[in-house]
Amino acid sequence: MAQAVKEGKLLILGITQEQHPDRCRLLAQWKGFHWPILHDPINIMGAPVVPILVAIDEQGIVRDTKPRLATIETTFIRPAFTDATSSDEPPRLTPFLSPGQAHPDFDILHASAEKENLPRVWRALADALALWGGEKRVSAAIDAYTQASKLDPKDAVTLFRLGVCYRRRYDSVQRQAGDFQAAINLWSRAVNLDPNQYIWRRRVQQYGPRLDKPYSFYDWVNEAERVIAARGEKPVPLAVRPGGAEFAYPVKEFPAQARARSPDSEGKINRDKHGLIRAEVTVVPQGVRPGRATRIHVVLRPDAKQKAHWNNEAEPMRLWIDAPGGWQIDEPLLTWKAGKIAVTEEERSLDFEVKAPANAKGRIELRAYALYNVCDGGGRCWFLRLDIPIELQVREN
């Protein structure tokens, strides 16, 4: 097959279902993949499993959806396929559209769409915005998918793609509070409606607890960057670096809780009343079953409006988590070790896991707080505490 590629008889084209395409480009650089790789974050192909192989001939006709590599030379590469159409008239091709130009069939589609077809029309519009609109149109894609979902709440495909767009906005400068949690909730709803979707399930497990992980999703990233750098190349930069849950390995039993003492058990540290640091919490999955675990993501960001920034010249930032009776925390005390730079403005992401007791039910609140050194735009610095309530919902099914 390699010889066929070299001779120009076979073109290999990859399609990745990654949320973050630059991670796939890094993998390709590491492994030496030289073929083009397309990005399909919303699973427009509808592939329920990966990997899949598709053989397309020179006429653009799909000849095999399950080609065998052992026989592909004789069954696909060597044969000369011809156009299977019965008419001598050349096929009509839809011309490429310039930005802003309406699709020639859109008016017909819009005019003929009956009420029951409206969810598909909205989803088609959202698909176009998600695939071709770029970062600037992600909110418009969210609005269109939302309209489709309201009209057809049980359309799992729409729910999954809406989740993709929420996560995409979360990773952009347009981020809104709750975007990450919205993505997790939508992906979970999609999987509940269609539990056979491999890619959808993996999207939730990527950020979830170790008890539910099939493998470590991105444990290869650091090794890939090291090997690429050793070759004298510059690794593909990652817009969103994986970490925490994305590096974690699966476990069969919930780990024993680490021993630690609350650094402010009496609550004497002054609270961050001016909101110099803002916290955002995401629970994956949001609903935890009795006897099972969930993973909590806590992101702390300096408030840009107040020109707040971290002061790294004192003790490191800490996050403490108190659990109700019977609940287990794998690491009740987490620490963020800052680098050597005295002042920084980065967001700080910490995550931990919590396991519910077998008799858990209803809503439960974990009490957490962060301790940190922070300064405002006027150069005034404090050591402050931020209380972070975390609400969990126990679900029975």
C-alpha cells in the first residue's frame, strides 16, 4: 500500500473526531503521518465507532465501507473503476460558495419545510455555522442548535453537537459562565438517548472520574513533545493543554483518601469580598449514582476588570474540600505550584474526585475553599480565601 501511495495510485485522507484538532496534529507529527487530516468535531459522518475505513474510487463513489488492508491491493487499488451513471450527461455539481453567498437550494428548502422538518432545518443551519463559521459564529451555532433541540428534544445528534459548540466557546475568548458544564450535560443526555455512540461516550469520559475511564486519553502528549523536540523540530503548539482528568489513568477501586488537615479550619482568613478571583465549577458527570464517583473541575481566574493577578512570591495556592459524612474525597487538599515568575494572570485548574456512599440520595453540597495571594491593578496585595460551594445531584438510574 505504501508503494501505491508513492506512485500516486492511492491517496490517504484522515478524518479526526477530536474536539481539539491541534492535538491530532501533534500526534501526526510525532508518529510521522504525512497525509491530510480533516477535522469533524460534530461527528457529521455519524460514525458510532472508531476507527473506520472507507474506500472511495476516482469517480467519488464509495466502493467499500469495510476494506481489508490485506486484500486492498487487489480489490481496490488495481481495478480501474468507471463512472456508474447511466446517462452521458455530465453530473451536476454544486458550485463552491463564496462567504456570505446563500446556498441555491436554501430558499426552496426553507419554503417547502413543513413543521415536522423544522428541527432538521435548524440543525442543518447550525451544522454550517459550526463547521464553517469559525470561532466568531459559535454563539450563533449554539442558538441554532438550541432551536432545533427545542423542536425535537429527543434528537441525540443535535444534543451532542450543541455540547461540542458549548465546549468550543468555553475554550475561546467568548467564554460564558457554565459553558463547560453545559457541554457535559448535553453530551450525557445524548449518550442516555443513544448509548451505542462510542465517540459521545468517550467525550464525557475524557473529563470524568477514573472509575469510568477506559484508558488515559492524553498520557502521550508530554512524550510526543519530548521526542519531537529531540528530533530538532518544534512541536505543534496546543491551544488548550490537556491535564488532570485527561491525563488520569483508570482505576478499579476508588483510592483511599489522602491524609490532610484543613489549612483554615477556623475560618480566620479574610474573604475575597471584591471578587479579585472568580471560580467556576464543572461536575463530570453532573449526576452521580450511589456508590459511584464523579470528578469536580475547579477553575480559578483573576478578574480582568480589576486587573487582578496572582502573587507568586509567597506560599502556593491551595484548595481544600470538605465532604459530608460517608462521602470520600481522593485528595482533600490540592496545591498549585506557581513558577518562578513573580506575577502571573493565568487561569488555574484543579480537579479531584468524590465518591458517593451507597445510600446517597437527593442533593448534596460539598464545601470547598481556595487560599491564595492576589494583587489588584493598584499594586495592593492580599492573602485571601474564596469559599466555593459545590452542589451534587444523586441520581438513582
